[in-house]
Amino acid sequence: MTFSIVGHDPATGDLGVAVASKFLGVGAAVPAARLGQGAIATQSFANTLYKRDGLAALAGGADAAATLRSLTEADDQREERQVGIVDAAGRAVTFTGEGCNAWAGGVAGDGVAIQGNILTGPEVVEAMSDAWIEGEGRSLAQRLYAALVAGDAAGGDRRGRQSAALYVVSQTGGYTPGDDLAYDLRVDDHPDPVTELGRLLDIHDVLFKPPTDEELLPLAGELAQEVRSRLFTLGYDDLDTWAGVENLELRLRAGHIDTTVLRILRSQTPA
């Protein structure tokens, strides 16, 4: 009922899962990840305890293969399960029980586990694998999403579309310093969930992705005057207050304005 990809970025240590299914709220059931431990996708007749117990095994020092063995050997219904695991070192495994509905199967390689069941055919997993390889060098979130798009375009879940999700943990974290959760995006019920997930991913990166040095402009001279004038038009005394209202505070840098923030400010005010 689901196709998913579990991945690891060796350059950053980021770990994550992207998943889509003809199933309500697949993001609540399938993905789990913890920085420095690993990432897991549990699906088919999903045993959601695989997430808790699998992360505990990984945290205790078990690698991906040993974690998979401990989960499946303790599960009398393992032949109805499907699971992909990648550990913090990038070792990956995938498992498809003989009782999973066809087409079902998966592939695992360095830093990635891809699996699906009730698919239109093996071309779904193959397309995801090709997209993962072609996406080398991109951020983990974008690479996982590209693989999901490829699987969806190749046929995906043969019953149709309903939900999709992206879950990524990172050293840079998300909204609160010290929290490893960088992405937790879910489309729970939608006629085109993978496309909608991409829209949410774009919004997320606008709001939360830190600006690069190249995107930062000195807030001085004519530019500073323009920014003050536009803020005054909107009824704000300073950039920090306006950015907080617009949920752009994570993009602020002292003495600078980044090009994304400037573009949004200009779009809200007359020329």
C-alpha cells in the first residue's frame, strides 16, 4: 500500500524518510528517524512498534542489519511486514515479507533503502533508485523528495494516491536549537499528495532554510532606506517585528537582509 525511501547524507549525517501511499495520513505511521542513530520506514501491514524498538536498537549500537533481525525475529507476523532501515553510518537494509501484496519488493545500497508494496510494478522502485543516484550533491530533503516524485511518476501505488510525507533529522535541526527535527511535512488526504508535498517543501525552505552568505545584502544606504519605507507602509517600526509576524525570523541576520526576505517585503508593498 506504500512506497518509501530511507536515506543518509554522508557529508552532513542527516537521515530521513520520504513516503507516499493510498492510505490516510501515511506520515503518522511509516517514518521514524533520530540523528546519530538511524532512520526507519515500516509499512505493508505496518508494525509501528518497529519505529520505537528499531530506534532503541540502533541507539544501543546495533547496525541496520542487526536491528532488522531483532525486529523481524520477534514478530510472528513478519511475513506481512515491509521495512527499510539505514543506520547512522549509512549501512542500509530492506525487508519484504512473503505475505506482502504484489507487486512488493525493495533495493538497498550505500546510504539508502527503497521499498514498496501493492505497486504497479518493480519500475517504481527502479525509478526511485535512479533518482536517488542522480540526486547526489543535493540536500537530503530534496534528494528524498525527488526519488518520491520519480516513484509516483513511474506508477506508484496501484490503488491510487492519498497521502505523502517527508521526515528528516539534521545537525542543524529546525525551529529550536538542539532539536534534530528539520522536516516533518505531511499531506494526509489529497488527490495529488506528492505534488502537494513539494509545495509544502518549497514553503518550508522559504521560512526555515538559513540564508547563504551569497544571499545576504548589507542593510545600509539606499537599501536600508527602502526597507524602512516599506516597513512604515505596512505599519511596522522595525524589520524584526515584521519578520516575526511573517514567520521569517530564522532568516534574519544582524545588519543584513537576505534576498528572499527582501523579495517578500517588496511583494507586500507598492513600488
